[in-house]
Amino acid sequence: MSGPARRLLAEFLGTALLVTAVVGSGIMATRLSDDIGLQLLENSVATAFALGALILMFGPVSGAHFNPVVSAADWFLGRRTGTGLSARELAGYVVAQVAGAICGAVLADLMFRLPAVDFADKERGGSDLWLGEVVATAGLLLLIFALARSGRSSAAPAAVGAYIGAAYWFTSSTAFANPAVTIGRAFTDTFAGIAPASVPGFVAAQVAGLVVGAGLLLALYPSAGTDAGTDTDVVVAHVVQQEGSTR
């Protein structure tokens, strides 16, 4: 399998398993306890640990973006210096991530003997939740690229997992912070679901978070564009075999 195909497969699988973890742990939480706070705790802890593990698993192949806003930031910050994703690679990553997210929701439903596709009816909207998504998304981008800027990408699995686990609790929206995951979660009418009608508002807020996060990155780290990293090396260093070398 070619390098680009392997990277797309890694993004597809990583995003699919991330959504499987989010949805599956939400289903399990509602079956194990009746208290909503405890359910959210169970869901957030499982998601945080799974995200860290998935970054370790797939990061060496694709950089472990699993998120269109991370890929878009990589493209935007690196476009002037020729680092990061190309526009074509960005499109491929986004398609793989969205497809993976949908498949991950379906997989979680099937594991718990639920209908494979059952669109959620849980409405999530309003300026407070959208603001929460802006904060969650901008903070995620700041964390990821600050780690890259300071040469601490090896800390990304733990740091990103910890951030998302915490953001479940300190944001009003429970920190979706990911357009692909948001779309995937519309395909399951469970604890983690979001009504399809609520998806556009969340995605728009996440794009706004991308703009805010990228702006803050350029202000705080003027060289952030050079840290986007050639060949998707943003969240965690990845390995590419090329003419007998490893980088």
C-alpha cells in the first residue's frame, strides 16, 4: 500500500475507533448507572484514555489528526512555507475522517445490539453551547501546535487525551471540538448522540474555533507555520519509509 493510502487508512481507522469509544462508552455508561453526572464521568474518562491510545497507535503513520480542524490548521499554517498538508491531502484527510466517524458510530451501535443507524433526536444548540465549542476547539489547536512549537510532540497522546477529558467538564457543550466526530454522533440515538439539525451549528462553531485558534497561534508563536511539519507531522511524529530512510 502506498504512503498516502496508508495515511488515509490510518485517519479513517483512528477516527472510527475514536467515535466507537465515545459512543460505546456512552451506551455502557447509561446501562451501568442512572446518574447523569456519573454517566458523563464514565464517558469522558473512557474517551480520554482511548484518544491517547489511538494517537500512539496511528500517529506514526498519519500524524493522528482524526479531526478536520486539526488538518485544516496544519494546511493553513504551513501553506506559505510549504510544510504541512497540501490542499489535496487535506481533502483526503477530511473525507477519511468523516467516513471513519460515521462507521465508528455504526460499529458502536452494532456492538450493543442497537440499530446500525438510528439518527439522534437529542437537540444541542444555542449560543452557550456554540461558545463552548469555540473555546474547546481553539484550546485544542493551541495545545497541539504549542507542543509542536516547543518540541514536545511526544507528550501529545497524554496531553490531548487529558485536555479532551477535562473539556468534557469545563465547556457547556461537552467539547465535541471535531466536525467529523460531530457528524458521526448524529448517526446514533444514544447518550453521545446529536440531532442532525444541530450538527450545522456545532460545525460552524468549530470552524470559528479554528479561526480563533489559528489567529492566537500566529500571535503567540509567529513561527507556527514552520512547525506544521512536513507530511502531517503535527500531533505526533510519524514515520515514512523513503529510499531506505526513516523520518
